[in-house]
Amino acid sequence: MHAHALHTWVARRIAVSKRLTHVCVSYLLFLMVVSRQHSLEEAARFSGLNKAQFSKLLKHHPNVALDTLQTLSKKQAKHVSKALHYLAQNGLPWQIAILIDSTIQHRASVHPENAKTFNHGKGFVIGHQWTNIVLLLNDSLIPLPPIPFYSKRYCQEHNRQYHTEHELVIDYIEQLCLEDYIGAHDPYDVVVLADSGYDDKKIEMAIVDKHWNFIISLGKNRSVKSEKIDMTTPKSRAWCHIGTFFRNHRRLKWQTVRFMTNGAKRKRMEFRLRHTMGYLRYVGKVRLLCSEAKKRPDGRRKYLACNDDKATARQIVMGYRLRWKIELFHKDTKMHLGFEDVATTGFPSVASHVHWVYCAYLLLHMSPPGVPQDVKSVGERQRKIQELLAHKEKRRVLQQLTQIHGVERYKDELRQALVGT
């Protein structure tokens, strides 16, 4: 399989105009290979195109990147969802998981548009915040178009209405039509996984209104109450914080559950947990669960709530552990695909770059020609594609050397390349 087939394969999977096809495919192929830094200068050096072509693509055609990502997400989701089995094979009652989490795109200064200072627990960082919505189907991660967070200053300068992250997530859930991605399905087969950052009554009710299930980590100050209330207890005193709730229910027995990790070095993990049915304030009846690592009882407990009353405590913990896959997705896009390698000041260009990065992630997992099926990691797939493209360059050089005055022309080409560096 030669490089021309790879170029054609990518071009057939993106719905862009003929005028933009070459520059779009070149940018995607550049993101799909190993590079020190996925900058526009490197993209120009890789493809032989002018840097200004990529700059214009990002700046003037942000909708092309968004539409391409939507097309690829739907195409991959429909392909994978033909036979849903992964979650069921792991002993879970659901077939489709929706993972929600945010990540920071670091920037060097606050001068770029929409840059903001965030406190992420380990100090303040400057950058853009993206909330990612990812489908988990048959052990395949399929990123949907992410939610950009717009600062108040940016909204004022561009006459936009300011919305909090939670408001944006609620609107996204309400507008999300899963039928466009996986076709007809039972809403009960869907579970939404999120950490305590999205423990919000309106988010949870938006999920309930879609008839989906959720497993959400609760904040320590979230109010709950027991399913069984003493008639002499006033209603106002029945509600208490989740931590206080489990301290008041010490009679609940601890249960030990064991899991095997899915990494290269499979290890056994042990948790102890206790659970009961109760009520989440302003949401309704849920199963409340308190868990902690058995070998590290450092007081760090996780409180979970699940509105599927048929799910067992073990299934809830196993389901919530799947949320870690979105963290691995963030790691892959930042380490291998240049998620943070953007130097432009305009935010539309930044958004275009992010969408193209997610497109490259999807294409790398869509069995591109020349990449064996058993290659799983993003880095290994990039190396396979780079080897394929390197063979093309070798053939070009050999062909040039066999031509008349080919040696002299190749020397001039190398000389110009050295001068340019």
C-alpha cells in the first residue's frame, strides 16, 4: 500500500469542497504522523505547501473543521454500533456510555483571544477550556464536537451571550440526538458518566428527561436523604450532606469488590464500598454509594449516585471506572496529536485546530491503509503512517536520481533545505 492510497483514503472520508481538499488532507496527514511540534511551520515543511495556506484554512474556514468532525463522528459511530457488546461483556446493563469531562488547552500568555486563568487544583493555568463529550461504543472512543468555554470578556467584545459551563452542558445534552450517531436504540441502554464537577441538579435532570441513566460523582456538600425516613423526623432535617449521610448510616456493611486493570500490566484492584437506596435532592430516587481503595484507606472516599435502581453496586463502580478513558483521550490528543501546539491569537483558528485534531484521532482509529488492525496505541499508528509516507519520499528521490542531471537537482534541493533551516 503506497502513500497515494492513504491520501485518497483520507480525502474520501472528509466532506470538503474540491478547492480545500488538498490543504485539508495535508493538514490531517501532518497531524497523523509523529512530530516534535504540530506547528504551521512544520506542516508547511511536511507537505510542501505554504504556511499561509494552513493559516487561512484555520482562520477563514472554522465551519469546515466542525462539519468534518461531525461527519467523521457519525460515520464511525454508525460503523461501530452495528453490534454493541463491550459494556455487556464487562457485566454492565448498559450498551452506550457518554463521557463528559473538561480539559485545559494551555497557552503561554493571556493575550490570545478567549484566554482565561483557571484554578485547576494545582495552581493557576492560562488557556482555553474545552468540555468534551465522548461516546464509548464497543471499547471505541468517538469524540463529538467539543464545547468551547467563552469568557465574559470575549462575549462582551463579540456580542455573545455569556453562559456558564453547566448551562452549555445542559443545552448540549438537550440538543444531542443519538439517533443521528447510532440509529434507533433504547434510552435505557445509555449511561452518562461524569465526575463531581458536573454534579448539578439541572444537568442530572436533563439526563433524566432524556430517559438516560447516569453515574455521577457527588460533591461533599450535595444533599441526600434516606429512602426510609423516621416519621418523627421533620422534613427539613431529613436532608443532609452525602458525607454526613454515610456517617449516620454506619450500620451499612462494607462490601469488597475486586477488578483487574486493562493496561499492559494487569493488576488487581480492591475497593470496599457500602450503598443504599436514597434520594438526591431536586432529582429523585437514586442508589447512593460510598467507596474507597481498600489498601489505601487515606480517607479519600468517592460518593456516587446512579438513577438506575436495577444496577448493582459493583456495576456502578465498574461503570464509573470507564470514565478514565476520557482522561486517556485527553492524554493522546495532547501528547501525540498537537492539541496544545497552536500559536495563533484568534480563537476561531484555535477552534479549527482542535476540531482537526479530533478528526485526526478518529481517522487513526478507522483502520487507515497500511496500519495493521492489532496496532492499538495512537503513537504506534502514527509511526506506521510515517513509515508509509517515508517510503514515498524514498521512491521520489530514487526516481529523481535516475533522471538526467538528477544528482545535481537533488544536491540543489538539499542545499536549499539547509539554507532554509
